Amino acid sequence: MQKILIIFNPHAGSGRAQKYLPLIKDYLQQQNIDFDVLATERSGHAQSLVQSADLANYQAVIAAGGDGTLFEIINGLMSHQADKRIPFGVIPVGTGNAFSRELGLMPTDWQKGIDIIAKKHIKTIDIGQAKTDTQSFYFLNIIGMGFVVNAGRTTLKIKKLGKSAYTFATLWETAKLKKHPIQLTMTLADGTTNDIDDDLVFVEVANSRYTGTSFLIAPDARIDDGLLDVIILKKISRPKILTLFPTIYSGKHVNYKEVETHKVKSITIKTPQPMPLMPDGEFIGETPVTIACLPSALKLFF
């Protein structure tokens, strides 16, 4: 295999990723994979490293970190011309690593991640693009607003708890449950439009199935179908959401009458006041926003 570029985030997994780097290097050498490793030093560094890299020198770029590292690498890759975008892979060593679930990987399944890369099986996948009044960025996994953003902010405060941080944060925010007036304009798979103007608890726009490691938020999402899955939680009581919450692990929450799902090519979201967005666990952008699926935009070791 031609040389691969590994973007390694030593701060992933609340700093636990650092201990995996020697193991990752040893295993790559055992697999006869030539590699360069660049370590990130700050937020946004992974994106700038990929943007400035001469990708012609590499067969692939690999994200060794969590979902935030992957988010930055995807945005870095998309800054290159389409014919210059090399395949990407995942070595999960973060807290969440929700996207890696699409590859059958759990957090810290770094060895299995390398095994997938070594097989050199490549799949062309979709990504999402979000455009606000001031920003444009790409996401691989999911972009949310409302309740999920508040839960995400709480998760950051208790991230050292590991995977359980997402669960505790969600339960904590349930106690402060709020709904928001939100207008949605969706372009569906058949080209028709569907408008919703209602008070909603959250809106999630998903390219892949999982969020927060184990929440099967979009059970019908596919990363290669040319569509995004929209999951909407409408007005709901606190007791009812506590009943609904455990079903997110199995994806059965979509059977509740308070939950609506749609498959869309694009969606525009407007609110009376700007509301923050959370793409792939990052806090970037605010409404109004237009989100579109970019079919077959990138290649993934799968």
C-alpha cells in the first residue's frame, strides 16, 4: 500500500488516545503499511493539516480520533478539487466515534479500524453540506438543533465519564425540556416539497444512523442513498420523553407519534431567533440554515 497520512488527535477520548499511538504505529508496521503521522495541537488543526497537505503523496488520509477529528478531516478534504480527494479511513480512539459504528467499530476498536484500511475495500458515500448566512461546512454524521444541542453542551462538561456522558446529559436536559418555533422546508426524494411550521423539541438531519456512540437516532439512514434522514421530535411531556428515551438505543423511538421522520435531498430551517447548530458533535453555525445531501462525494475504507 502506498503511504497513508494519519491525522492523530492526542486529546481525543479526554486524552486517553495518547496511549494508543505506539500501539497503532506498531500494528501498522506489522501490516506493512507505510505512514506519516501528524498530531493535532488545537481545535481546527486537523482541517488545516489536510487542507495544506499534498494529497498526491498519499493513498489515503486517516482520522485517528473522535467524531470531531473526522469532521475536521472531511472539511479539509472537501477544500481540495474533487479529483484530488483521496479515500479516508477511521481509527477510532475518541469518546463517541458515532460514525465508526457504520463500519462495525466501537470506540477504541483501533486495531479493527486498521484491519479495514489494510483490506483496501473502498465505498463511495454521501456527505451533508450546511450553509448559513455566514458559513458553509460539511458533515459526515449528523447535524442537530434544539434539545440535542443543549445535551451536547452538557456532555462536554462531563465528557470524562466516557460513553455514559451522553446518556447522563440527555437525562439532565430532559428536566429542562423546551420546545421552539421552527419552520422547515424539505425537498423530498421525488422532488416535491413539504413544509412544517410548528413548535419542536429538536430537529436532527442525519447522513448516518448513530449519534453519541450508541443512540440509533436515524435507523433507516444510509450513507450511500443520496438522501438525508430528518428526525423531528414534536411537543412531548417530560414523562413521555423519559419513556421514549430508552428506545433511542434500538431505534424504536421513530414509532412514537411525537416523532416524525422524512427522507430529503435538502432542508431549509428557519427560526424567529438564531438557534445554534451541532454538526458531528461540534458547535458551529446557527439558523437560518440550508442543508443538502452531496451524493457520492467521498470515498471511504469500508
